[in-house]
Amino acid sequence: MAEGESGRKTFLVGQTEMPARPLPPALHLVATPIGNLGDVTLRALETIAAADILACEDTRVTRTLLARYGIRQRPVAYHEHNAAEAGTRLLAALKDGRSVALVSDAGTPLVSDPGFRLVEAAREAGIPVVPIPGPSAALAALTASGLPSDAFFFAGFLPVKNGARASRLTELKAVPGTLIFFESPNRLGESLAAMAEVFGNRRVAVCRELTKAFEEIRTGPLADLAAHYAEAGAPKGEIVVCVAPPDPAAAPAEADVDAVLRSLASEMGASKAAAEAARLTGLRKADLYKRLLELKPDGPGG
């Protein structure tokens, strides 16, 4: 366990040994650095040190963080290949009143990582689930991309097979926000080309090795970056791809709207015609109804 010479659970901040206060029985979801170990929060360190059980994807990766901050814990593996078995043991420990800290190899647990079923089971059992926020590759990439951040959609990894990938991209084409993907270096070039084919030549940011020594953020039109990586080959490191939202649909010309209104009004009442025109054009029903009254021979403009 994470215990100092006095028997207390501790962690190091610089050269200072800090006590870790006891944790309440709960499932604690702890975000860890995505590269730079200095990005960990004090609350995360204290939670990891104090937990009765520390569960992680890869014990070797987690031990690097533990060593950096002088935390003496014995991490147990919890990953996609043993999630059912390990999850049952962790849930039993939680029901027994123990505290469990769940960390991923990098970033926030459950974001393209195992853990959802454990959280679901804990909640169904009435066990508190406590988020310990911190680093996130998806949000780090979004904020540095220069793309709109008021609305975004995290899409995770794309399917490997071409047909499934094209279908998934088609589903995402109309999402009115910046799209965020994780991608393998070996598939980056072909994925960007597939995006360009489905999305058109939208702006894109390819964010590589975020927070690490060789951090790189390359931006430009999709077709240009697809061509760049096709020629340069697969880059090294962890990659996040951010794709700009679709351009807003151009407002229909007034003459076109009038033609739609006249056509619909010849087949249905004014209110229903305005509602159908609103569905077709994206304009407000109230404005279209007012315009339709103006177009009628006995209307204000007739």
C-alpha cells in the first residue's frame, strides 16, 4: 500500500511527503496524464495513494506514475480482456465497503477505455461513483485545434474496414459540431482520405504526441493533410484528429421560398403550408406564414 515510514499512506510533491486522507467507500474514476507526468492533479495523487484498491489497464504503465510520486501501491489489472472477471472482484470489494480507484493508461477513464460496465454495475448497486477530473487527450486537442469548441462530438476510433468506416463517417457527416477522433498512426492517411471523400474538404487538425517532447499540431484542409500523410508515411505517437463542423446551409433565396409557399398553398391550408415550408427550408414557420399571407391575392401585398 502507499504508506510512509510512519505507516500513513502518502505521496510526494517535490521532496515533500504529503499524507493521503482516508477515502470514503466508492468507485473513484481518476484521470491521469496523457504524456507529461507533471499534469497530474494533487487530488488524483491523493486518491491513488489512499485507495484500498488501485485498478488500471497496464500495471507497468501505472507503476511509472507511482514511482514518480513516491506512491507505494500494488495495482491490479482491469482491461478489456479481463473486464468481466476483474470487474466482478472489484464490485465485490466495493460492496464490502472498500474504496477502489480506477485509472487508465493515459487520460480519463472510460473514454475509449474499459470501465463503463463497472460504473453501471456500481450505480445499480447503489455504490457512489466519484469522478476525479484531469487530463483528456480529446479536450486538449480540441482546445488547441483552432476549430469551434462550442459544440463537439467525440467519435472515438473509426472502424478498420473500409465499408464500415465509410458508413460511420456518413452517419457523422451532419453532426453540427467539431468531430473528435482517436486514430492509429498506421491508418491516419487513409482515414483522412476517407473523411475528405465523405465530408468534403473541411478544415482538420491532426494532434500528435500531446504534452510530450515531440508534440505536433498540423492543420489544414482534409485533402491536403491526407496527401501529406500519404506521402510522408505513418507518423509516430498517439493521435487525435479534430474535424470542423459542416458549413451552415445557405439560406434559400426569397424567390425560391415564395415559389415553395405558392406551390404548397395550392394543395393545403396556409398554416399547414407554412409548417411544411419550414421543414423544407429550415426557416421559421411564423415568418413563412406571414409571408404566405402577403403573397395571397387578397393579402396585404395582393
